[in-house]
Amino acid sequence: MVQANLTSSSTNTVVRTFTKMELKYYLILAAIYIFFRILKSRASDPAATMPHGKVVEVDNPVIFKALTSSGPVVVDFFATWCGPCKAVAPVVGKLSETYENVRFIQVDVDKNRQVAQDMKVRAMPTFIVFKDGKPHGEPIVGGNMKALEDRIKEVA
């Protein structure tokens, strides 16, 4: 048996005796708790993959082609591990709410490598603005939100 001092003060002392079975139980619970805390700390930031505003994540090349084939479209190529991508995601979400006539989509380059290769994406974040199925101007690489908004104004 193991004794543990649960409460200690100048006048009161409570001593709890744990059996080996209870001690094993608490150690297992502690190990499970630590395991899940480690998993949670290693998990990617949910804000990176959480949709912001009216931005839709696309994970299929056929759907990508269909969504970019007509009207003004902003495509945000990102990665879950990319710090700048996480930083600009809320700003892109606000732009999607401001420019309601423009479709905003996200493409995770790790999940959809084919689309990223076809669009010649080499760095993240990369924004490509489409108008009627064709890229409008050069891709915007990095977090230059002013350049992105200017490009959106051109096609909106």
C-alpha cells in the first residue's frame, strides 16, 4: 500500500491509502491524459483548415475545374503547416464576405497535388484569380492582401 498526503495544514492532516490496484488505475488515467495532450499539441492548427467566411475547400480536380470555369473566382493554394497561410486565412474570409459576387475556393496543396502542379504552384500561399475559366494576371505569391484585393476589384 502507498500513502499519500492529500491535505496538509497546521491542524489537520488527511492521509489516504491507495491500494496497488487504485494506483495502477490512476497511473493509467494519467498516461492516457498525457497521451491525448501530446496528440492535441501535435495536431495542426484547426484555424488553418477551418473555413473562413464564404471560402470553400476543394479537394477534387474535376470540382476545381468546374468551379473555376465561369465567373470571377479566387483560388487560395495553401498548406496546413504554412504559417503565412494561417495568418491570411481570416483576411481572405473577410474578402469573401465583402465581394459576394466572387467565388472563393481553397486548395490544400498536400491533399490535391495534381491541381497544384497543373497551376504551377511553388510556394504558399499562392492566390490565382480566374475570370471566366482563365487566370487573370500573374499568381500572387505570399501574403500581399493589397495586391489580392486590387486583383479582385479588376474582375468583380
